[in-house]
Amino acid sequence: MGVAGGCLAICRSLNALKDKFADSAITLSAICTQSSLIAAALAQLQNVLLRDPDGMARQLEKRPELNMALDTALTSCVVVLSCIDREIKKIGANEDDLSLSARAKMLFHEPVMKDLLDQLRGQCTAFTFLLQCLQL
């Protein structure tokens, strides 16, 4: 599964959590939104790169910092999505447990999820910036 597919898989898992844990629904919805925006930005980035592959290759050769930034952004995005996936598994999105213990576990993970949300926002900003640079 690619990075964009990972974003969408995260959204599916978060929707299951959001329905179970109303107290954390805002954070979970925001993570889902950022994941969807990243998936859309990656699709647009792919369109830009494939529109003129040879011309884009030349542009990236002339601007190695742009090539490195793209690679770093993609790698960082994979890392953040992996962390979100790990946290979702710790919380137990696939369980039907609505107990006090399950809600406490979700609240315990809320600060981590907020931090990951901030990191996703940074990723979204990075991909938006890279798209702008590549379309110049």
C-alpha cells in the first residue's frame, strides 16, 4: 500500500474510533481530515510528476534540494502514519469495548494523538509547498 493508501486506511480506522470515543472525536476527526488532505496532495503531486516525467526529472536534477525535500517529506509522512497506526492499535479500534477502561485508554493516548496531528499538519504544509515549487 502506498502513502496515499495509508492515509485513507488511517481514516477508516479513525472513523471507527471516533464513533466509540466521543470525547476524542475532534482530535480524531482532525487527524482524518489531515490524512485526507495529504492523500489529495499526494495524488496531485503524482499528477504533476507524471505530466512531464522527463521535464520534471530535469527540474529535480537542477534543484537537488527540492528532490531531497520531496524524499524527506515522503519518508516523514510514512513515519508519522506508522506512528498513528501503532497508536490506533494500542487503543484498539477494532474492539467493541466501550468500557470505562477503554475510554480511559483513549484519553491517555489523547496527548500523543494531538502531537501526531501537529506532525500531520506539518506534512500537509510540506506537500503543499512542494507542489507549489514543482508547478513554477
